[in-house]
Amino acid sequence: MRMGPLRAPPKKMPALNDLALTVEEREPGRFYWLLLEAVHDAGSTADTLGYRPLRVAVRPQPSYSSALALGAAALKQVAATATHPGPGDNV
């Protein structure tokens, strides 16, 4: 029986409910989308949650709506590659 090459296990993506999409206008008329990942640390409470950048647009967009649309497409891409917990997995 021939075995294929060993592959590194896939990088675990954050749970989809721990992601947020936002748009920043860093300069007038230059909008960037940002996918943010929730940070569960000692400073987090039931009412507050910290976030850190997961993915950020490389190029600005001329409008908020176009940046938001591209950010939503990036979020869909992350969702398509996310690992979903199976039976018995701790979430």
C-alpha cells in the first residue's frame, strides 16, 4: 500500500461566532475592511469582549459600501474554510 506525503494538520480557524467585520475610514475617502477575532482573556466579561485583527484589506476602497462588500466576501471565504466542531469536540 502506497502512502502519500505527510501533511501538516490544517490551522484551526476561529469559531464563526467569534468573528466581526468592520470598516475603517483611515483617510478621507479611503475605506478598509477588517475581520476581527474575539479575544477571550482575563479582561473579557459577559458584557464586553476584546478583538484583534484576523485579516485586513490590503487596498483601500473608495466607499464604505464597497469595502463592506469585499469584507463580507472575505468573511465568506473564512467561513468556507472554517472547521466546524464535531460530536464530542469541546467548544
